[in-house]
Amino acid sequence: MRFIAEIDVMPKKEILDPQGKAVTGSMKNVGLAEITNVRIGKHITLELVADSKEQAAEKVDAACKKLLANLIMESYVFELAAV
Amino acid sequence: MRFIAEIDVMPKKEILDPQGKAVTGSMKNVGLAEITNVRIGKHITLELVADSKEQAAEKVDAACKKLLANLIMESYVFELAAV
């Protein structure tokens, strides 16, 4: 079976996000001062082949832990869809 | 009303994504060769105040167009939730 995974990797809440802070500040300059608390992470899509949705979830979880997310500073969530 | 927006900004399909290509290549090295076609974009969360969900959507759309996405190379989608 073929799956598509959509993964969000975000800086943890207690970690300062300098990129997000800079963008929050810039919102004022483009007339959108009502936008606050911008946080910026990564959105990752990937395809994989697995025997079942459970096996696919294990593989995506392994990919996040080994390669896609830095678990000290980032947390991740993902969704899987069969295609 | 207070809203939280979740925005995905991704490189357009026809644009080469060198970061994603590099990560796809690295999947082999961590024993996950069945993962292919990795594409990497940004996931952005932000808070805003607006009178209605329609007005909030307009503001988030403006933020994407003016600041968060480069429309030549990237496309974006977002979801809004009242809090």
C-alpha cells in the first residue's frame, strides 16, 4: 500500500523562536498589528510504501526521530493517508 | 474574537526542492529507503483578533501574500479556529 504523510515539526513551546518573533514584529510594518505570536516550523510531505497503516506510521515516526525533527528543541505530529 | 491560524507554505510542485531531495537521499542511510518524494516547506501558527471568521481569513490571507509566502515559488493553505 502507498501512503502520503503530512508532518508538522514545530519548535517546542518553551523554546524561543527567533524567526517567528522577527515575523511577528514585521506584521506591524505591513499593517497587520492584530497578528501576534507567530511561530514557524517545518511542514514536510513524503510518500512511502508499507504493508499497513500501522507499519507506515511506525516508519514515519522513525523518520521523524532519526532525521526530520530535533527532539530536544522540536515536537512533531503527522497524519497518514492511503493513496 | 480570537483566532488561531495554522498555515502550510510549500514549494510549488513544479519547483525543485533541494532540501527535500537531500532528505530523500538521506532516508536510505537511516534504513528507510521506502520513503520517497520528501518535500519540505514551512508550518506557521499565529494568533489574531478579528470581528468574524471571514475577516480573520482575509487578514491571514493578507499576511501570507505580504510576508509569509513567496507566491512565485510557494503556495499556501491555512485553517482557522476560534479560541
